[in-house]
Amino acid sequence: MTLRLPSAGGGSYPYTPRSEPARFTGGGAPLVSRTVLAAAHVVADPRADTSPDAPAAVDWDATLAFRRHLWSHGLGVAEAMDTAQRGMGLDWAGAAELIRRSAAEAKAVGGRIACGAGTDQLAPGPASLADVRAAYEEQLALVEESGAQAVLMASRALAAAATTPDDYLGVYAPLLRQAAAPVVLHWLGPMFDPALEGYWGSADLDTATETFLQVIAEHPAKVDGIKVSLLDAGREIELRRRLPAGVRCYTGDDFHYPELIEGDERGFSHALLGVFDPLGPVAAQAVRVLDTGDTKGFRQLLDPTVELARHLFRAPTRFYKTGVVFLAWLAGHQDHFTMVGGLQSARSLPHLARAYELADGLGLFPDPGRAEARMRSLLGVYGAPA
């Protein structure tokens, strides 16, 4: 059957959904040539009596089931990151519970997990550098006690409190010294969070890069890798070439990930990506192809997904989570399109319709008929003819 999908200009156009999904099977050999983690979303409890300003109500069964889905394809899970709506609906209490539950599930199924440690338990308003450091220490301890690898997330409070690059060095250096195991350092650009403008002590990215590299150079044994989320492929390549031996680059570039993961004669990026939440099965299959040395086959699988990724992450980029959860609903990983904090309203109907069309064209939906029916029901809710 044909759907009429709304266009950005106010009209509509016919679309005929595909009848068969592409075949991206779970299981198989472990991923070898690249370490790949998907930053996973949380599933809200749609029946909870809550409000956008109240603590998040999470459907824990569906949330953990989605992580098992990612692990079943051989991917690692990056937990309690910005994809899980940290700072956009999920507070520290909810994130702490998410870390505990997901880390226990990872241990039970043998899945790889890394979890975000930040400072979002601090009250709104000014905080001292000592407050920031103490908040980081609390979250780092919880992540390590859970048995997960820590990702030191960029901190809004630190961005607000720091006045010089030395302030960043003074916070990160003791954290790295006391970390029980090597961590991942996360540089999240302001397109993902405007409050992080000027992170590492300067709005000039060249200057900020020098501070970032200084933190790593002074503690290379405590840094497993860096996650770079600046949506600038050239800068990421330059940065990864300057990393100390043994320190990995995990791309967080949801616009250029195929070329960055493939790499060049001087190296490559591993991956820690929010877009691999909806693209998990095809991403895992592509990396298995890459494991055989078939770079052409790798790109043939992954390159067609970039149009969808760029659509989901288009400005304002921080609202990409809405499209991610929408696709999880269409794919059958949850039975509703509701998000913590009411963020399901953050993208327009034409934006969601285009996401459906692109994902369906890639064969991402295990049951295309169910995805079509759910898209049709959403159009009805909006009063749009289907």
C-alpha cells in the first residue's frame, strides 16, 4: 500500500514502503578490527504519571532488552551518554540506576559496556572547581564499582566554572590519576550541547586541542581513548594522528563515520556513536566485512546509511534523540513513541516522515508491515491523511 507522507513545504507525497527487510542477522564472529560501541537510548514508561520537569520514568525491561539487542549483534554499549538523554530528561539519579542495571546485564550476557561519568548531580547555578571535581569523583566511583569502563563526559558545570585551560588540567589530572582503569575522554561539541562552547578553555578549536592533548600526554596510561564529537572529519584525523601510542580515537562523528572507521594508511578510528543505536545491525555486519579486509564491501554497506544519519543529526543536532527513539518504535523495540521529558515533540512530523522513508529504504525494519502501520497511526494522530 502507498502512504502519503508530509513534506517540509506543507504538502504531501506518495511513498510505497518496501515489503521485505534487509537481512542483518545477529550473532556471528566477534568484531575484531574495530571496537564499536553504540550509545543507547532509554525507553520511557508511557503510563507513568509524570511531567517534563519530574524525574524520568523509565521502562527498565524494554530499556535492557534494547541493550541485549545491541549485544546480540556483537556491538558494545555506551551507557548513560547524551543519547540516553543525560541532561535532557534523565537526571543523575536515573542515570545512576541505568548504569547499575545495564552493567549487571552486561556481566550476565558477556557484553561490553562503557558508562558516562559527569557532573550532572550538581545543582543548577555556579559551582566551584572543587565541586566539579568532587562530582566527577562520585560518578567515576559508581561506574567503576559497577564493573564498567568509564567515559569522562564533558561537563557543563566545568565549562561554566573554568576560566583558563589550566582549570581543565587541574580537574582532569587528579581524576585520571585515581581512575582504576583506563578511561575514555569525551569531547562533545557545542552542536550537541550549546553549554559546552569553549570546552578545554578556548572557543578556538586549535587552542582547545592543545589543552586536550596535554591532558592525554601527561597521563597516557590512564587514557584508553578519546571520543571526538565535533562533526569535523579533518580535525578528527589530525587529532588521532597526534595521539600517544596505544591511545585510541573513537569517532563520535555521525556525519563522516564510514570514512573515519575505514581510516587511511596512517590509522583509523574506532567508534562510539549515537547513530549506531538505530544502525546497530548494519554497522556490525559492515565491520565484520571490514574484518576480512574488504574495505569496498564495508563502504557499500555503511555509505548508504549516511543520508539517514545526517537527517537525524541535522541542526539543532541535540534533538537527534527524538529520531533515534522514533526509529526504535517503528522497528518494534518498544511499543510506543514516548520519551522522557516529553522529547518526542522535539522534531516535526515531516522530519519524522523523512526518517521513516530513509530507514525503510535501507531495510532497517525487521517487520516493514509493522513499521508502516505505526507510521500510518502517527499520521492519524497528527491529522494527516495517510
